[in-house]
Amino acid sequence: MLFAVGTARKRQPIRRERADRLTLVNRWHYFVLDQPVLVDAGEIVWVEDGYLLVQRTTGVVDAYPGFVNR
């Protein structure tokens, strides 16, 4: 199999999910957090660039570090 020089790997699509209840999260799919995060009902959660991002109901986006464990 040949690859062209300078081609970038295709990024996985960002999958956002809305929490349906108050949850203490320490793992999100394959993403493992450095510390647990409290996510309230109605808040939106997704993983991007090594962080779990949580859009709070106030509109503020919080970022929590972690790593992908596959």
C-alpha cells in the first residue's frame, strides 16, 4: 500500500452527547479522565484534542484532561 507524502490522517468526527441526568464521569467511551467530572442533566459532552469538553447550561465550556485508552 502506498501513501502520498504529506497526507494527513483523517480525524474522527466529534461526537457530542447531551446528558440526561446528573452523572459523575471518569471515563467517556475510550477516553479516560485524569479526575472524575460532574456532568448535570442537559449539559453537552464531547472529546477533542486530549480533553473532555463539557458545555454547561450557563454556556461556559469546561475542559478536563485525559487520554484515549484503546
